[in-house]
Amino acid sequence: MAIFVDENSRVAVQGITGRDGSFHARRMMAYGTRIVAGVTPGKGGRDFEGPDGRIVPVFDTVAEAVAETGAECSVVYVPPAFAAGAIMEAADAGVGFIVCVTEGIPVLDMTRALALARDRGSRVLGPNCPGIICPGRTTLGIIPGSIVARGPVGLVSRSGTLTYEAVLHLTRAGLGQTSCVGIGGDPLIGTSFVDCLAAFAEDPETEAVVLIGEIGGTAEQDAAAWASANLDIPLVGFIAGRTAPPGTRMGHAGAIISGSSGTAAEKTRAFEDNGIRVAKRPVEISALVGESLASRPARPLGAP
């Protein structure tokens, strides 16, 4: 199985006529994603041509797209100044799963967008994230389909590029994936490590999980504690920023160390204290996953 989405998910692309939206919409369609609508205000009534001449109708609003096509998911490729509004529009229209790739959205805007999404019962993935790919099924976002393979490993990461590297190592080692999720590196995000771990725990096809964290915040410590108490399949961790100079903010807007709680050393210690094996380098992840799978019986079919 896959988490959050699958090959039957009906997807709308917000910003489908823009440079990034059109490029990635065609790439997603080529992978097999069921894109049923595009949304660009002022361009409703046009057709978007995908691979092999496939046509996707474009609407002025998400509400129109949902009413006409039954879209239940959306991917947001909208500039930062308007992206939070696009998320709120999708949530208001009843879209249940919203992937926001856009980075640089003001924190106050995201505070409002995430609050409204929660009120409407919509899950937001991101912002500032690569999205999700369920190998052999569907992809929403920008994760390359060429690096994944279908198999028993789930992956969740704060970093887009480290997602790609870890997935490639897994694939080359013959360890395919059920779903690969990039949750984003901003201070405010809609889906957490714990949310993803809980979803993987309920997926009978996921037999091990990789969690890629980084310096800043305490999300990794929260995930380690949750996994220790609730996850009955192996979890392998990696924390980026082990060599970051003290007091330096690295990379993502959320990678801000406050005291000792956000350091790589503290996060690694939290993982190890909760019985989670931690790779020192991304290239070591696949070996640790392989060892963990080899030492654990496969989950019975249909078992949570």
C-alpha cells in the first residue's frame, strides 16, 4: 500500500500554466499520476496538454475544479506571495490532501493557512517540500521517479535533496520503497514526522522506515519518542548537520538551533536512547535498513 495517496487519487495542479507547474504536471502525468484538473485564475476554460496529447481542463478556481472533476488532492506551484491563499482555497473547496512545493512563504501567512486547513479537515504536506512519491503508483510534487523502486521501505525526510540521495542508495541496494515523503524544512509545516510514522505503522506493506532529520527544532526527538512507544517495525535515522559550526543556522528556515535541543548530537542521542539505529553518513542508510530487515520476520499480510 501507499500512505496518504495512491494510483486512484484524483489530483488538481494549482498553477498548472506556469513554468514550474506545467513542467512538473507533465512529469507527474508521465509517471501515472491521475491529474484531472488544473487551476489558474483568469485562464479557466483552456486546455492543458500533457504527455501523449492527454488533455487536462483548466479552471479559474479550485471549487470549480472539484465540482467538475472530483479532485481530492492538489499540488501547489504558486509564487510565495499567493501560495498560502492557494492552500486556503483548496481547503475551502474540500480538497483533503494538499501538497505545497513553494518555498519562501511568510510564516504569518502559513499560520493562517494551516489553521484553516485544520478546521476544514485537510492535510497539508509542506510547504517548502518535494512532495510524495509512491513508487509504481503515483507522485505529487517534484521527487524524480527515476530514482525510486517499489518495495518494503518507507521514508520521511525534512530535506528534499537528502530524500533523493537516501532513496537512490536504497534503490541501488535493492531496497524498494512503499512511499517517500518530504515534509519540508520550514518552521511551520502541515505534516510532521509523527504523522508519517503513524501512517507507515498502519501500512502492512511497510516493513522498515527511514527518517532523515536535520539540526533545529525538536521534531526528531518527538518522533523518536513516539516510535519507541508505538512503532513495531525497524526505524533507521540520519541527522544532517553533524559538522555544523555552533550557533550557525544551516539551510532550511527551520534549521535554527536553540540551546542544545536542536543540535545533531542531541537528536542522535535521542534516537539512540530510544533504540533507533543512526547512520553517520547517507551512504550507510541502506546497509542499516538491510540489516534491520534481515533480523526481523516479515510482517504478516494484513497485519498493522
